[in-house]
Amino acid sequence: MTFGDFSALYVKDMEHRLKPSTAASRKWLIDLKVTPFFKKIPLNEIKPIHVRQRQNSLTSYRDESGKPYSQTYLKCINNQLTAIFNYAVKYYGYSHLYPNKQVEAARQLDGIMP
């Protein structure tokens, strides 16, 4: 199963557990900032280097006026990716992901997350 397919399952399940406005904002963030990078990668093939590459692309982003994403915004994006990985491990048995180890290692290496 690709990450894109799995993230759609995650969003659908979360819609039943969250307030509509919260679900909509999370879906927007996942669809815009998380899924495009990982969309075609099979879930069982995602490695820490993929997470790091995505974080590098986000930290190097600059808008028209040269401003980067805020640390808070980067953390929100990363939190959604972590939530999807945790969901995959807990409910679908993708224990090989070890999401906390992957994401925490990438955070420490990047120095972008506390």
C-alpha cells in the first residue's frame, strides 16, 4: 500500500474522531505538505532518509519575500507525519516503521525540532 493510499485511510478514520474544523485543517495540512512527497512510496519502504529529505525541503523553502516556514509550522507538519506513522504501527501492524525513532532521529539531525 502506498503512503498516499494509507494517508487517505487515516484521514477518513480521523474524520469520525475529530471536530469537523479540526479534521478539515489536518486534512488540508496532510494533503498539501505531507502526502505529495511520500505519495507514491510504499508504506513499508519509507526510511528515515525519506523523512529527512522531506524535512530538508521544508526547511529550505522560502516564500516570495524570502521568509521560511516558522518552526511552529514545521513542527505541525512533522506531527502529522508522526501521527500517520503511529497509526500505521498501532492499527495496521507496520511495526517496521518505528516512527518515533525515524522522526526523532531526523529531528535531531536537522536541528529543526526541539
